[in-house]
Amino acid sequence: MTATGPTTLPDPSLSGRQGQTGSARRPDLPLLRTEEMMLNMGPQHPATHGVLKMILDLEGERIVKATPVMGFLHRGVEKLAEHGTYHQFIPHTDRLDYVCAMYNNFAYVRAVEKLIDLKVPPRAEYLRTIVAETQRIIGHLFWLGTQALDIGAMTVFFYTFRDREILLDWFNELCGARLTTTWYRIGGVERDFTPELIAKLSKFIEEFPAKIDECNQLLEKNRIWLARTQGIAVISAEDALSFGLSGPTLRGSGVDYDLRKYEPYAAYGDVEWSVPLGRNGDTYDRYWVRIEEMRESCKIVRQCLERLPDGPYLADAPTVVLPSKDKVFTTLESMIIQFKLYTQGFKTPRGEIYCGTEAHKGELGFYIVSDGSGHPYRLKIRAPSFIHLGAFDHMARGYMIADIITIFGTYDVVMGECDR
Amino acid sequence: MNDVRAVAERLQRQFPQDVLAVTEFRGDLSVMIRKTALLQVGRFLKEEPDLNFDYIVHVSSVDYPTEPERFEIVYEVYSIRRRQRIRFKTRVSEADGEVDSLSSVWYGANFMEREVYDMMGIRFHGHPDLRRILMPDEYEEGFPLRKDFPLQGKGWRDTFEFLEPPAAPSVPREAR
């Protein structure tokens, strides 16, 4: 496929109709077919980042209409949630956005803590913030690598995955898993940092801004990258809001909406950082926002590590929080509490809450309706990937078929979260 | 920053007949409205200049099978200018099962309402493209998030034909 320049509206002179009327056409060649064509793309296309099908109505190489067909990865997670206790749902959230499990855990436990009105100790808040921001760096690195690979820049992929590996190994040391982490707990976190983990992370955070520059200098002024991203998939701030877009996809259009800033949770209110905003709402601005967010994440992690308070990493709430394992194996009371919490769950007040958390893709929210029992009456996941695909048709119309890959990539869609 | 309760009071003044209840829980404000006023309330929240709830957060539904008005449809919207969020919901009975679509007010409601239809079977009047979205188009067992739908499904999956694993290729002895 050829590289395409920035385009906004279908240009009839390029749709293939001109070629046949010209006098230069050889009479022995058949006429070009000019009717609209329907093209099925996916569900196994390598650039769909999972299983997503697109039905494209094409006029020549221009997209007239794009219809996403999803649900290939639907597991009924919301139904499963109604049949388990609140603790048991944490591992399910790992599998929503499976490249960024930590943030899903975080969004879920925050929602449950809001429902039962549980205060988390300060050290746990800081640990949560640090890990959430490293997860954001992983998510953006993953996005940058795959987006550049889709557009054709292979080197960036190797650079970003090299750095991502360091953090995944760090996760492995922290909780024993690289991707499906389940490290967050209702009331705190599963275990504390060791001094080695803190040292490793500090070293990474010191070195990382230079590594961002290393990736960025391959792209920032690269002519192919500019031609493939500038002016592609433009969305105005007003439309982006109306579609419910969030995260870098919304901030690329210049809307100042970041829950970490305006509804501060965990330790985000205590540290200094800023919200990068795009201007044009195109793919390039969204890329720039994500690069800057990685630098801001470094700032947040560094400040949190400096100020890390002492104290417990789990709330002192024995009716809700699981007892520590060494107590379970040595005292009878803890064993009984553990058994009761796992089989019956804890009692919650009647009511309904919505709690949104700024994950790296956008606003990941949980709407929980409780009937007072030990399991959710209804749990709805507001998945940013799903909502972003709602705007796909609007953002893809008029562009060339080669841009489809770019437009997919610009949302940072993960189908595990989209289909639930 | 204005209190979000002022928005609820504003709604009560504007629609005295249609606002049925205002509840607050953990700082979340939700307004129960009459089904017939859904579209007007949505437009009012979005278009009134000093309210300007321009960002749609989510559309959900809850099933209460024992109650006469079985389904609850929940909309949550946010105002970037006011930095506030508000939830408004309405009830509909199973026999009726249809509410007005808000996809003309917030574009994002299009996909979110399709998901509600797919999962609970509530129809949205005036929706441009009301089809299943996560379940297959030919799915005929009903609506999986209703409370009377069993967790294991209703048996459709058991009728799938599975391909036999291919027989191991027979390799001549001398070729090994």
C-alpha cells in the first residue's frame, strides 16, 4: 500500500472515475469497475490487535462507511461478577485489558472501596500510585511499539519492548506475574515493596526519560510518520465529548479532562505534574500526548518514591480485608475469617455507585449496584475501548484504506476489554 | 464549584411532574425520572448553557425481576465546564420494554444503548441501528444479563459441532 497524505474529505478526482473517460484509455482494456465495494477486514487481521472485524464500504480506496463488528472475545464477565464475591472478581479484571492488568485491578478495588466506604492507609495509596504509573508507562510503550510497527517503523517496536520487559520483570518480582498480576486488594495491596524493588525502580525512572527520547527521535520528525499521522482521524473536541471518548484520545483534541487531576485519588493530589493537551485532535497529537504522559508518569513515580510514607499496606478492617497468610496458617481466628470471606464475602450497604479511574486508555469505570449481600447485584464495566470503537465510523470516513490501521491504533484498543 | 444538588433542584423545577426521586449515596447523585420525559431531560442537561453536560459516561441497565417495572435504565453524564457528574435513570416494565433513545443527544449513546439492548432486551425508540453488538446476530436464547438467564447459558453452546482432530499422517517406515 502507498503512503497517504493528510486528507479530510473524499476527493472525486481520486476515486478512479477520471481514468476511464480520458482519451488515453486503450480500447482493448476492460473498463474499471466503479461501484462501491464492501470489504471484510478481520477478525484475524494482524493489525486489529485481537479479534475485531470491520466491514468497510469503499469507493476506490476511500472509506465511505466503516462498521465495527465485535464480540468475538465476549466472555460474559459482568454476568460472572454477579455470581462471585467482591474479592473473587479481582482476577477477572486482569483479563479485561490484559496488557495493563494493574490499572484494571486498581479501578475495581477503588470502586468497591467507595461502595463500602473504606479508607486505605497512606503507604498503600503511594504504592498503588507508583505501580499504576509504571503500568501506564508499560501501556503507552506497548501502544507506541505496535502503532509504529503497524505504520511500518520496526525499530521503535524493539526499543519500546526492551524497556517494557524491564518493568514486566519488575512486576514479576513484585507479585509473581508479568501480565495477570492481581496485586491490588480491597483495602490496600497484596504485598509491600522490598528495598531491592525500590532501588531497581529508581534506577529505571532515572534512565527512562533518555529512552523516551531515543524512541521519539525516530518518529518525531520522521517524514513518513508525519505523513501517516498528521491530519489523520481528526475529531473535534465537541464530537469527542459527545462520543464519550476519554484518556489521550480525548486530550489529543484539547479537552482538559483527566480524573487524576480533577477528581484526585490515591496520591495524585500530593505530587506535582501536569496534563499534556493536544491541539488538532489528529493521530499525531494523540501520539504526542502519550509521549508526554510517559514523562509525567516518571515525575509522579519519582516524587512518590521520595515521599513514600511508612506504615501498613493494608487497611485494618478485618470484616473486609483478607487476613495475612502467615496468620491464616497459625491462628484459628484468621483461618475462620479467611474461610468466611472467601465463601460468603463481606456485607455491603444497599446502594449504587459509579467510580471512574483514569487508566492509560481512558476512563475505566465500574458501576456497582449492591443489594446488601456479599456479591454485586449488578456490575457494569465502562470500558474505554468499547466506547472508542463507537466513534470509529465517524473518524474513519473519507480516509484511505491504508489509514484504517492507523485509526485502529490511535485508540489503543484491546479487545479483551472491549468485548468483556 | 457549584454543588451538584443545585442541578437536581433545577431539574425538579423544570420537570416537576417527571422527577420522581432524588437520591444521594457516597456523593453520587441520581435522579429518577418518568420514562416519558427521558428525552426532554437528556436534551435539557446537554443543551442548557449553564448546565452543559456534554460528556456521556455510561449507559447501563439493571434488572429487578420481582418488581412491576422490571428494568432500570441508567445514564450517567459529566459536564467538563462544571466538573460534575450526574446520573439519571428511568424504569420500564417488561411488557412495554421500550424507552426513547438518547443517541441523538450524545453520539456515544448509540453503542452504549446497543449493548443494553443486546444484554437486557430493552428497545430504544428512535435508535438508528438497534442490533446486537456483543452476542452473535443469530443468537436466539434471549438476553444474557437478565436475572432469569442461567449462568451456564441455555444449551446453545452444547449444539456446536466440533471438528474431529486430523488423523496422524501415516509415514512410511523407511522414510522415518
